[in-house]
Amino acid sequence: MVTKRIVPAVWGILSACLIASAQDGGGALQRKLDNPVRLTKRDTPLSLVFAALSAQSGVKFDVSPDTYRFLPYGQDTRLDVNLPGQSLRDTLTKMLPSEGLSWDVRDDVVRIAPTEPLYRIARRATFEEITRLGLLLTSKLKDTETKDIAETLAAATGEKNWKVILPPDWEEKQVRQLQEQFAKAPTGLSASWLDAGCGRELTWRLDGDRIVILSRKDQILRQLERRVSLEYKDAPLMTVLLDLAKLARVKLVPEPGVMNYLPPAVRNHFKFVMSDASIDQALKVITGSTGLEFPVSEEGIAVRRAADIPLGALEDRGTAPGAAPGVFIQTVIPTSAGRELRVFFVPMDMSPELQAAMESERERIMEELKKHYLTPDGQPKKDDAPPAFRQN
């Protein structure tokens, strides 16, 4: 049996709807998961609970950093447990029934991580949100004939105060279509029903007592707001982009051959440092230093040349959806530790006088480039590659 309690500034929590991987090569881990475990702990940190389970069962646990990042009390999360001797597999399933966590088997390790609905909150959840998310992940629907999402969830979870928030620009026709989708969605766990009712173009997230229905594109934009600190000294650019997409939990969709437009030094030996910046900001900086663009759609983040997007006025670049970010200005500041601090600016960060000066300088550089790469009648010269792009 598992219990939890609230203590000052510390919350006893560790439970979730679990999704287990059933394969681990030779099956040794699966046999360990079938072994019984007995454990009694009170007000014990989450990591120590898993350490005790590991010592008793021989199973290695890996609690992902995101688990602590999304739980209300992070690494201060504590747990009261009283495990009478069931298999570790059943113990995990019953110990984590209501708090938005999941487990799977990867490389002979049992990995603990947030569920997708917990990830979609895109910030540290509150106590109320974890409780409500647990209800959604564990309660089964009783009836969907009402077509009212909030009433259906109330009947399934026993929680009466659900609110459903739809996109503010929706018309009545769109509301009716959504209700029909939910009425036809297969019954099961409440969270699965919400997934099925949203279909392929929409998704949902929890916000307090509200179920917010939004487009997948808008959800991706929310996830790109995650703040990260990164340092790459000599890495393939694609590795950097894949890491950013992984941190945002979105799919990266490069156009075929897009990396071939970059010089080898940029493509294969990329240097990139950011501290406490959003993933969206990181992508904009990469745009400024590579000429690549990262438009967002329901499918994920595309990777294409920014040259494919018409440039607007200098002060408008990077402000309108789908617009090219325009000019990025980089300055390098040496630090006392002998390292370099690279700071990036966009025109909208500058005063009108500085913007005008930068535009004048940009036009001067463009004229110089024309002399080098264009003939007097405006035709490309035979050797039209900039020196930095030439390959011996």
C-alpha cells in the first residue's frame, strides 16, 4: 500500500500512469521486475526511495532531470511508502498512479520521466495540477453522450469544477465539430479520451482547473519558451539543432540537403554558447549566424534557408510570424576567466539612431559585395562564392 502526505515546504509525491516497455534483450531485467519487494519509508526523498528499491531488487533506476523540473517541489519531493511484497512491476504501477509520471525500460535501466500531459504544462506544475492530472490519467469515462467535455470529465473523475477553454477566435461551427469529435472518441481513461477527441490538429494542456484546447502549433510555440543553458565548442550544427528539438520535445524536419548550403566550417564545427535563454531565442541566434530559418507548424520545426523568405523593413524583421529575423549583431566580450562571452542583438533592441546607422553600414557592405561578385551589368562573376565559402 502507498500513502502520501503534505509536510511544510515538502510534498510527498510519486505516482503516475505508467507505460512500461516489455523488452530488454535477454529478459534479465524483466525477471527482476517480477521479483517481490518490501519497503517501508516515511518522509523520504524520491531518490532515496528508488535507491532502496534498487538495492533490494537489483534494478537500476534513472530519474530524469525533467521529473524534478516538473514536480511541484522538485528534488525536495518526498514519499511515504509501505510496500507489502508485491512484484516490483506491480509496485511501480501502484506506487505511481496519480502524479503524471511514467516509466519505461531503456538499456537495462528503468527510467522515470513525466508523462506527455505533464510535459505539455511546459513549467513546474502546482499541487492542484498534479492532483487533477492524476485523476485524468487514472479515471475511466462513464458516458460521453452529453457532448459536454467538462461534464464528462466531472462524471469520470469525481471532480466537479472542470473548465474547458477553447481558442478565442473559434466560430460556433468549430465548437460543434469539436463536440462531435469528442462524442465519437473511444472511451477509456480520461486523458486518452482527450487525446482522441483533439485529433491530429489540436491538443490539450492542463492549467489549474482548466482544460485548454489549442492547436499543436501553438503548443509547440509554448514548449519553445523553455529556458536552457547550452555550450558547444566544436559540434556538428545538426547535433545542436537535434538537441534543441529534444529539449523542446518537438520534431525537427530539415528540408532535403539544407545543410549543404552551409560552409563546412559552420556545418561541422559550430560554436554556440547561451545562458538562461529560451529555445526560441537560441534558434533565432542560429538563424543570424547561419542563414537558416526554423518555421513552426503542427508537425514540428522545419529547417530551411532564410533566403527563401522575403525580407521586410529592418525594424520589422523577426517580429511578424514567418518573417526572417533580419540582421543579428554579435559582440565578443572577454571575461576574467579567459573565456569569451558572445552577446547577440537584433535591430528591435536598438534605438532608432542605431538602427539607421546599422542599416547604412549594411547597405555599404552590400555595395562592396556587389563589386566583388557581380559584373557591371549585374551578372554573377564566374567565381561567385564568397572567400569563406570556397573549398580548395
